[in-house]
Amino acid sequence: MKLKITANGHPHEVVVDKVTGEYKVTIDGQIYKCVFKENALYINGELFPIELDGTFDDTLTVRSSNRTMLVRVEQVREIETVELESHDTKTMGSGAGAILAPMPGKVISVKVKVGDEIKVNQVVLVLEAMKMENEILSEASGKVKDIKVRPGEAVEGGQTLVVVE
């Protein structure tokens, strides 16, 4: 998951990958192994007791033994492309393809049904990730062939949500 984190007014590009109960966190190109346990954070094996006040929806206050930081977390939206079966350039922008989850989350609502004609940039569903609702848009015009998810369902990043023909 790619994030933009602003700590005490300084923006940082952060990528978080969960790896067997731990997190691999890359901050501005530097890689850290992180484990969260109760009110403690272990970074590369070193203990950092922390206290959190606030929510990820707004500004969060993070306190450790020797410092306090105001932190704002923003999800970076990425578009993932899908290899189409046909490489005919006349069909690009309309036709077959899959709409994928750009990040892990929970399906809040599905805005289309099988058989619907959809247009480029039409909202097809709403996905909640990190307490934020994200509108998932179609990248092509076409007809909804299949809907692979339903409201309330948890999805992984890259999972097929809707199939368009």
C-alpha cells in the first residue's frame, strides 16, 4: 500500500507491505522491518513505546519517549492496467477487461449490475480502505459481464471486482 505521510509538516513517500505478521515499511527509499505489539513498535528489532491520539481520518498525534509528532496519512491512488486478450488497438478504451481493486479494503456498495452499459470513468463500486471511501471507476466503456464481489466483502489489492466486455 502506497501512502503519503506528512509528519510535522514534512511529506514522506511510504510503502507498506505485510509479510507474515510483520510489516516491511519503505520510507523515502529506506527499508524498515516493523512489528506492532500493544502500545509498542519494534523497528528493525529496536523497541519504541508509542502512544496514539486521534484517527487516521484526520491528524494523528504520535508520542514516543522523547518526541511528539503530528502525523497525517493519505492513501496514494494507483491505477493498475490489465492485459487484454485482444491486442487490436481499435478495441482499447472500450471492450473486454477487468476492474481490479487498487488496494485491500471492504466493498461498501456496488453501483452497477450485470448487463449495464458503462462509460469510461463511471463509478462502478465504492471500496473502504483505511477508513476512507474510495470510488472505483471504470477505465473503459463496455457492458458489465460479471460482478465478482458484493457489499460487505473484504478484497485484496489486485483482486478482480467487475468484468467488462
